Amino acid sequence: MNRDRRKQLPVSLIIGQPWQLHCSLVPASLSSSRQKLGLKGFIFCKILRWYHSAIKIFPDTEAGSRILEDITSNAGHIQEQVLEEILTKNASTDYLKGFLNGHSDKGLFKNKVPVVDYEDIKIYIDRIALDGEPSRILTNESITELLKSSGTSGGKQKWIPKTAEEGERRAFICCLRDTVLNRYLQGLSDGKALLFVLINPDIHTPGGLVLRTASESEIKNRKDRYPQFILCEDTNQSLYSQLLCGLVQRDAIVSVGTFFASGLLRIIKFFEEHWQEMSSNIRTGQISAWITDPNCKRAVSLILSKQMPDLADSIDLVCQEKSWEGIIKKIWPRTKYVLATITGSMAQYIPALEFYTGGLPVVSSLYGSSEAFFGINMKPLCSPYDVSYTFIPNMAYYEFLPIDNHQDPNCTNRKDAHLKDHIVDLANVKIGQHYELLVTTFTGLYRYRMEDILLVTGFHNSTPQFKFVQRTNVVLSIHTDKTTEQDLQKAVAIAMQILQPLGFFLLDYSSYADTSSIPGHYVLFWELQLRPNDDTPELDQVKMEKCCSLVEQSLDQKYKWLRNQSISAIGPLEIRVVKQGTFNVLMDFYVSQGTSLNQYKTPKNIKSEKAIVILDSRVVGKFYSREVPNQDS
Ligand code: AMP
């Protein structure tokens, strides 16, 4: 899409693909400098500057693909260069000086710099964030923002340094991601992408830095690329306006998405609650009076400039259907794919999303975090269960801590002096092995534990591909049992097989270890939905009790053994079914506590008493396991 054509497009959500947005800005001089240097020259001479330039040298998918092939063919070499650059640049920081005494030798780094977690470096970040000390405590790039990691999956929020250069690196990986998408899905540039984005007001730390989430940072730093209503800080007005514009332009939309799958389900729920009002707005050409935000009003009025009764009729026809199965495809018939991360803890949403998407591919395109962006999915159309991410070797320096038994939640709690001896670098990971990811960034994190467990599934050229397995630190435990997030997810999926034939799917779930009862027991909160409608479904006591037993039966031997003891160490597992919309209320609660909606992930294990009260107050049925699990199976 060229620049002039873009100008003529009506204001909408994010139009076209980001790499095209960058390309529309390519000055002619850069194109020629690219020709002089050649892509390869660019890649191997100046990695740092290359980030910046490469964004602008993606004239088309073919060029992007060549870059991708080049960097993935030289992962080991590029990683060495990245580490060298990070050390050369940051050797004089207070942090590294403490270990390396001003040297930037890579061997010394591997020998002397410890593996740390957030708590270990929090003191440095607090000095910058709270006391206003300079960035050079940690990095010689200038820290411009702090990113709030959602933290809800591990229960704590972290503040991660971000720099302008880091913004360029992230834009670069997004270009590569979009190169791959364009390779698999033709014709994306002939339509518009409906990417739902929500933001919160900025917070300023006492030290004067802006505190935002990673997605807010991307949007606010590139405001000119987004329609203005994206900047509206009122969630309801913003979402309403985004959906309304998406409906008015329904025939132009070729992809629909948001960051995480849970967010998309939330948006569909919002749409269910508001479609009649939106349709009425479209019929009359007037936006509802409660939309008062000037950005929203202005942006919507550009699109909703006349009465459109035919469009309203066609929307009514689709939305009035008894079942909303395939609603995304029906409302936006040209949609080629749905963008939403559905790996890791999001995998539980696959059935629900498949219900609403009507067979469209759901694409998990990127694995990233507030700390850094890591990898892209080279096969975007693969089954959501088979997604692996190919690490992009110039984003950061990656190391990996092998995990022999990732089922053991203590597997990564090691803090022993020999931890360093086990670490391998990107080029040396082994297929089939689980690892915890450590990252060293340009922005002041050194051998920092991401607390994510990954499994090596293969290689693209010389670059490893990883499946996201789980977070390290989410467990349910009553006694000496340790149930990981993944164990629980598997068990819940097995138990749901009882209810699926009856037309139920699990919209969301969470859990906590209830130790107020003796013995303590696992409590699972389930929000169920019946396919044909969204009324609170009738629950069959016997089948629900069977679900409780099946969850228990699917947990590990230790759990079953503790349940089987003559004086049980763990009581019967309980499922509390909550009424429709409960997990939205839970999300609102966490958002009110500072979590970003864009990055929200339902905590699978709830520690907050307030959150448990919210769930408990919406329980419509309680069921207990009636069978002691069989230890021999
Ligand atoms: P945040 O810093 O709030 O963006 O959260 C980052 C965390 O989200 C990562 O460390 C992962 O645990 C999780 N995450 C990010 N991308 C993915 C993905 N593609 N698949 C599974 N989990 C992801």
C-alpha cells in the first residue's frame, strides 16, 4: 500500500500490516543505500544500527523473507555479536562493573555474572524509578519508560526498563512476523486489520519515568499510526467505538485480533451486550450519547456520517441468530485469520475461540514480554496446539537452563552456585529438552530468569524453535503435592470431555488451594457456557461430580497418593460453577489493581482474597469428587 493510498483510507483501526506502515515511510535514499550495502552487509556490520535501518528496508515480503533466512542461518554468530555489543556498551554500568570490573569479555561474563530473578535486580530498578537515579546504573541506553509486566500469571507486577532503541528492536521483530503472515495469507494489504487495543492512563514514578504496559508503550510511542480513539482511556467507550467502526467497515476487514485469546473472548462478550445499540447507531447515523470522549466522537463521526439502514439490517440478521457460533466470520466475512496468542495458559481458550471464529485460523504470531521480544511463529496457519516460536537472534542474548523434570515445580527454584555450569546458549539447545529462558538485554537485564519453561521442538535453519510450555511458578499445593499450571490445564481438559457432548464449553477457569477445610482441598472455579445460548446452563449433579473425579484422576501420582492415604492428606476436589460474566468481573478487578487489559491473563491460581470473594459471590453450583482417585492409573 503506498503512502497516498493510505491517506485516502477512512480512519479505522489499524489499517494494513505494520511492516507496510513502516514501508510507507521509506525515503528513496534509504532504498538506494540498501542496494549499495546489500542485505548481508547490513546484517553483519552493525547490528545495532541495523535494527533501525532494517525496519525501513523491508520493501516487500521477499526482502523480509531474505532477512529472516539470513539471520536464522547465522543464529550462533549473531548471538555472539549481540552479547559482545551488550557488554561493550554496558561494561561501565554500576551493575556490570560490580561483576566484571569494567571489562567486557564474554568469557568473564559467563563466569562471573550471576543468574538473577526480578527480586534480585528490583533494588536497581527502584533506584531509577523511585529515586530518579540515572539509567547508567543498569544500561548505557537511556531508559525512557518502565514497562509494567502483567504479572497476573505469577501474581506479582514487575517494572522493566525500556529504551528508544529497544522500541526499534521490537518494531523490527514485528516486521519479520508480518513478513511471515504475508507469505501465508495473500491479499492482506487489500483490506484492513481490526486489532482491538485498550489503554490505561500513564502513571509517573516518583523518579519521573512513565510506567506503562508493553502494548501501551507501542501504541503511545507510535500514535500517528493508530486512529485517535485508540488513545481513549475509558475502556467501554474505546471498545464500543472500535467495534462500531469495525462494523461500519465490515466488508473491508480482512483480519480480527487482539493480543491474547482471553481478551478476544471478552470483546465478543461486550459485543453481545452492545450489538443492538451499535446497530441502532448505524441505522440512525448517530453515535450513542454516552460516548463523550472527544477522540472517540471525532473518529467515529468520520466513519458514521450517514444513516445506513441496510447495513444495520444485515448486522441484526447475524446477531439475532440463536447461536453465535462462527460470529466473527459472519460479521466480518472477508476475514482471513484471527490474531490472538493462544499458546501456554491461553490454550484453554482454544475451544471457545474456535466456536466463535467459524473455522478461521487463529494465529499465535509472537512470543514476547515486557523484558524483550523473543520469537515468531514461522507457520502461522498451523494448529494452535502445534505452535512453536523461532527465536530471532538479534533481539537479545538468550541462555537456557535445562530442566530435567519440568513437572516438578521446584525444578527452577535452584539458586545454587553451580547453576551457571548448566547453562547453554541458543546454538546449543537440544531438541526434546525443556529449558527455562534467561535473557540478557541491551536495556539492563543480565542473565535474567524469565520464569517461562520452553520445549525445543526443532530448528529453522540454525535457529531453534520453542514451544511455550508454562510459567515456572504457578502451583496448587495442599501438602507435598505440587500441581503445575500445565497439569491443571490437562486435567481440566480431560474432565471437560464429559460436558462437551452436552454442548458445554469452558469459558474460563481458575483455582485455589482451600486450606480452611480439614484436610485442605483444591477448588476450581468454572465458567461454563452452553453452545446454543448463553443462559446459565442447567447442571447435572452426577456429571459434574464425575468431572471432579476426572480432574483428580488426571493429576499426578503424588496427588493421588495423598488423597488415598487412610487419613487423607487432601480432601475431595471441588468445582464451583460461577455464573456468566464472572471472569469478566475478575478481569475488571485485576485491571482496577493496575493490570493492563491487553496483557491480562486469567491467573490460574488465585492468591488474592478479594479475587476469591468475587468468584465466590457468583457461584451457582458446588460439586465434589465422590471417588478417591485410583493410584494405579
Ligand atoms: P508481559 O510481560 O505482561 O507481556 O507478560 C509476558 C509473559 O506472557 C511471558 O513471559 C509469557 O509467560 C507470556 N507470553 C507471552 N507471549 C506468549 C506466547 N506467545 N505464548 C504463551 N505465553 C506467552
